[in-house]
Amino acid sequence: MELEKKVCYLGDDDPTRAAAYLCGVMTHYGIDFDRVDSGTKPRADFQNRAYALYVLSDYAVSSFNAGDLEHIAASVKENGSGLLMLGGWESYYGRLGEYHNTPIKDVLPVKMSDSDDRRNYSSPVLLRPTTLDHPIVAGLPWETAPGVGGYNRFDAKEGATVLLKGYRTKTAWRTPVAEPNKPLDQADVSIELLEEFPFLVVDEVGKGRVAAFASDVAPHWIGGMVDWGTPRVFQELPERLGDGLFVEIGCDYAKFFAQLVRWTGAL
């Protein structure tokens, strides 16, 4: 089956809500894509097509037709499609995702939990690359990367490459009440590193590339990362997605997700 140089993006509600962010990134970078909204089943011809990349983000297993997941897994191995899973309540195990017992588990580069894997924190989860040489993370100012607020917890499979690690922190004021006329001092704030874990894992399976990113692409989980980088990017969405839709995002956030999509889909 011949690959279409196109992304099939499934989930994240619809382009009037969370899906607007990745739709905006792909539009800004000229990446062609089809949309399948959350709660909507893939088209009847889904299993007769092989996309360059399948993006699953907050798209429940129950929304697929029989045989759709087998088709995605086979397309990765045999046709060279890419597969990218982004985090969310309906990704990995999540609350309603439950991909842990599907054909997707055999191609994703991570070991998923068999119970609720969602994590939410008020203190930032800091992201740090393990290398700067890979095309997904290259050319970005990781020293200024903002923290994220939520993610799905997973482990990397043996032989897979961990490109980003997450570092859960605890931040606090040493004295909670501000003293009148006392200037802010660095010593007034504490930050504690609590644990580290894989956050972005990639691999090659059969003829295709696969990637697993633990957090969502949209607020609230992605947190301040959505505003990472200046200048800001203002991007209108294609009219086929709705009238007057747009996103305003940080340029480094946009570049990171564009690089993630392009590498995984070999686009």
C-alpha cells in the first residue's frame, strides 16, 4: 500500500477546542493533514489508506472501528507509516484510553500501565533532553523550556531511545507571607527535584518510526510550554476546519511539535 504524504490526526476534541493547537502548528509549517474529531469514528475507507503519520491524542480506543488499530500497527511495520501518541485522559491507559491491550502496544516504544496512568501536579514538571543531536530536539533553547502540569506515566521499552526526561519538582516559598518593603530574594524560594522519568521516547519498528510523548499538546497539561519562545506565532486554521479559527502560541513550542511530527512521519 502506497504511503500518502499526509498526517491523520485523531482526537483532542475538535478544532474549536484542544485540536486547534496541533492543527495550527501543522498549518504554520505546511504539513498536510486530515482530521478525525473525538467521538467520531474514522472514515469507512480508513483501512484502505496508509498515512505517513498517525497521531493519536486523547482519542479513545472505543471510537475505532473493528480492525482499525490492527491496520495502524500493520501500516507502521509493513508500509513505513509513523505513529505518534500524545498524552491525555484518553491516551495510553488514561481514564478512557486503554491502549494497553490493543495492537498499538506492540508498536509504541513504551510500556503502558494497566491502570490509571494520569498524573497532575501544581509544581512544574521540567523537561530536559538527553541529547541535542536528534532532529526532534535540535535547535531549541531547552535551558528555558517551561514546565508542564500533567502527563501519562510510562516506561521506555528496552532498546528505545529516551529523548526527553521529565523531572517532577516541588516549589515553595520558604516564608509564605510577604514582608512589607522587603525586596524579593532568591533565598526566599525553594525548588526540590523529586523524581525523573521518560517523557519522550522514540524508536523504529519494522519500516516505520514511532514516538510517545507523555503530555498533551494543548492546555491544561502542556502548561506554560504552549507559550515557549518569542516571537509569538499567530496562525489561522484552514477554513475547512471552521470559520475564524486561530491559535496564538510560542515559536519554540510550535517548532518542537513540528519537528516531532516531521521526524516521526518522515515528512
